[in-house]
Amino acid sequence: AGIDVALIDTGIAPVDGLDDPDLIVNGPDLSLDRQAGMPAGLDAYGHGTHMASIIGGEGGMARAARIVNLKVGASDGAVDVSQMIAAVDWAVQHRRDPGLNIRVLSLSGGTDATQSYLVDPLAHAVESAWRNGIVVVAAAGNSAGPLADPAVDPYVLSVGAADMRVPGDRSDDVVASFSALGTPERGVDLIAPGVSVLGLRAPGSAVDLANPTAVVAGSLFRGSGTSQAAAVVAGAAAQLLSDRPELTPD
């Protein structure tokens, strides 16, 4: 409670479990969907809704945390790095607006840029969030290789995916085969559940229509990736900051 998590993704659909007006705060819609006239903040792709439900809401990691919806991804998943940077900048500038307390930023998207984080504009943006007291949680990437940008930046929490196999048995947990792990110079900071993670579905969205076998019990959706793992860690960070608000991102 009392912690806001900024979710930079494809928006959030007002499905059961994410339809409480006290749970979702809509920030600006920076996506191409908005430019095409779609309702602001609405998730037509399906990814953001899944992430939001893992972070908070009914069944989420941090059920009393609020989620600040910063939509950058369009209905086909398309997003430009400039939109991501603008969303990060907005979260930093408005983190302490009246009624807001943004302490965590969840970023499942990234780029495959190979330039150093020291000169990368997206890395610069997330470091600005870090300097201003925001925990940046970034998905490591699904390449099974080097870390994606901005997860490669040492000032963020880079999250890889774990395959829990039998969830009740800790002895059989392994790193997911698709998960990026990085290099000896910069590896992942944490591994979190990222295989067949249950979250809420956005009926009729692009991801939903493309993966009908992933639907569980009508309202749920099973997804895998370091995106899901990052959402788990973002929710865990919100829990920890609620209990110990004096903690810094470090």
C-alpha cells in the first residue's frame, strides 16, 4: 500500500481484477494507437494487461499497490525507443505529483542496441529514474545471450526468467532456456518465475487471438518470458518499499 508502480508497456484493459479505479492511474498514452484515435491507455495487444495483473490487483504480487499506466506499445506491439524514453521521463518528472508516489518502474521492453550504456539514450533515461529514487526493473531479454538495453545498465535491476517446473518443488528450478543471462562483466541481478506464469487476459487482443491454447479458465492467460519475471520482481519491490519506505534503489 502507498506505492505506485509505473508500467511502461502496451496499456491496460479494464478486465475483472484490473477495473478498480483506485488501482489504475492513467498517465499519458504515447503510442501510435492514440495517434490513430484509439481510446487512451487501452491495451489492444494484450501484453500490458498481463504484466499489470502480475504486478498488482487481484492475484498480483503487490495487491495494494497502484499501477501507473504508461502506454507506449501499439495494438500490434510496435514501439519506438523514443516513446519509451518519453514515458520514463514522464515518470521521473511526475513521480511526486499530488496523489502520486512512483517508487518502481517496470520495463519489459528493450532494444538490442550494442552501444555502451554510457552513451545510450535509453540507459540515460533509466539512470535519471535511479538518481531520483525510482527502482527500475528491466527484463533481461529472451535472446539467451547478452542483456537487452536498458537491462545492461548496472543501475537497474536486470531480471532473467526461471522455469519453476513443478512449482511446489524448489529443487527442480532451472534458468529458462530462452532467458538472457548477460556476460561476466554484466549479468542478470535476479532470476524470477518466467515460464507459464498466469495473469489476466485481454480478450480479443493480438496476443490473445494468436495464442488460444494459453487461455486458462476463461479469464486467465499463461505467458512466458523475462517480461513476466520482471513484473514479478516489480511487484516484490513494491511490497518491500511499502514495508521499508526508507530503502533506496540500490
